[in-house]
Amino acid sequence: MRCIPSARRKDLVRGRTRVLRALCALACADLTDLLVLGAAGIYRGYMATLYSFGPFSAFYFGFYEQSKSAAVRLTSRCRAH
């Protein structure tokens, strides 16, 4: 086992403690939402997500399909020559 200097060990413990506190705070916030707001509280930001990602996904899919069909036409034209 490797020996870690005491100052470094304290920094590691302090960092891990901060991470655990942050994770516990997130878990407690989710649990509080569930208890206070019910099951609908978990999905309270879902419509905002749909409003932002819905149009993006539609444009992305449309541009992807157009570029894919253009690439197929271009490669088939190159094979013909």
C-alpha cells in the first residue's frame, strides 16, 4: 500500500466529503419533491425540456435525412463514371 502524505490525505478526505454532501443534497431535493409535490413533482420541468429539444430534434433529423440522401446521390453518381 502506498503512503500518502497527511496533507494530501486531508485534501482527499475533504474533496470526497464535498462530493458526498452534494450528492446527498441532490438526493434529498428529489425526495422532497416527491414527498411534497407527489409524482408530478418529478416531471415538473419536462415540458420545458420538450419545448427546447423538440424543435432541435426535428431540424436535426430533417437535415440529417437530406444530407444522407444527397450523399447517396453523390456516391452513386461517382460510381457511374
